[in-house]
Amino acid sequence: MTEARGSRKCVAVGRFPKLDLRQVSDVSNYVRICDLFTKMISEKNLTDGEVLPGENVFAAYFNTSRATIRRAFRHLEEDGFLVKRQGKGTVVSYSAFSDQKLIQWCHNVGYENCTREVTAIRLTYEPEFSGEFLSSRLNLKMGTKITVFYLSFFSEAELVGNCVAMIPDDFLARALPADCDEENLRLFLLSGIYESVRMTETSIQALSASDKEDQRIPMLKEKVVLNVQEFLFDSDCKPIALCNYYLKSDCYRLPLNRRAKVDLDKG
């Protein structure tokens, strides 16, 4: 069991530049607030995992209404910059980096889209050989060596989601250092692999927890779980991995429009 990121730090509202929202402008106030947040993130004045002050605090600080702050937060969340966590406030998204510009880019759904704070992650993995289905979808020869990774996400000791990632060994050999340890593997599965992703093919369905094909996945304590199946493709439209997620439905918010990360310099 690997502990997730440390306790999240709350950002002091004084770190935010003052906006005179009383000044007449052709730009809506919520848009000006969104621009301020995205600028601070792009300049890394806000970093992933930092907790933001509440809507009331920002409303008083910017001399505007809670509704304006709430609308700005909603747009920032939809664009992937912020994540709302139940009981933990609003935090800066793990994927909110300056080298990304498209809305709702790809990332590990089990970690990034949880509405609760993921406090621990368990990782196991084992070698396998590709079967007919995976070989067909990833353009592999039958029996190609792959590695199957099992990630389980916990919030305060409660299992909230699982991820099963099936990745060909030849891709792993190119993407990972020879002396890669478990911590580096975990970071690779949470973020590193998505640096190579430019497109996905995603399907979402609800299924019975007992219908999971792979019984090596820990059972979620609810009758129906969300199943997200996602094929990952590189810049040459070559498939590089299949990720299957099994998620506790009341703990996740999923974007319907999944897009890849794009480097601003290469955009």
C-alpha cells in the first residue's frame, strides 16, 4: 500500500492578486476570475493538491457574489484545473500544468476524478500474454508479452475505485528506466504514461459489481459500479494501452469529452 500525496495545504487568499470587479468591463466577472486562476496555474503560482479558500472568502476578497465565484469554479473544474472533493474543499488538479491547453485532457480517472481525497493507492502487477481481444485492439501479435497493473484507490481506508492497465512490455521498455522502482511505476501510471497520449477511445457503462470479469480486483461495496474502458493512443494514432476502471458511482464525476494533453510549444 502506497500513501497518496501528503496532507493538502490551504492557499492563503492574500496570494491572489486583487481584482477590481466593480470596474465596468466588457468581460464578465467570472471570466476575469477564471483568467486569473489559469494565469496563476500556468505560472506555477498555484500547484497541484493545494486547497483553495471557500466561496465566501473569495466573494468577500474580490467584492463579488458567491454565485460569480461558484460559476468561475464550475468552469475551472470543467476545464480540468480544479477538482471538488467531498468534505475537502476545492483543490488544484493534479493535471493542471502549464503544458496543457485542451479542455478535459486525459489522466488517470481513478485518481483525478474522485470527488473525495484519495489518501492511499495500492499497486500490484504481473506479467501476461496478450489474448485475441487485446491483440486485435492494440495491434499486437497473439501472445505478445504485456504487464497488467492493478491500482486500487482508497479514501480514508475505504476502497473507492480500481484501475486495471494492460500495457505491452516493449512500450514499457521505452518509457521506463531499467531500474524503475514501485514509486516510479505508480507515478508513471498516474501521470507519466499520459505524456505520450494524444487520443483516447472511451466507453462508460454501469454494471453489477459481481459482473467484473477479473476477480483479482478488490470488490467495491456497492451493487452497481461505473466501468470506464479506455484505449490510449499516441501521436501516430498507435494504440499503446488499455485501461479498465471500476469506480464507486457516488465518489466520481466523469467528463464526457476526453482529450489529450498538448504541449503549448508543439500545439
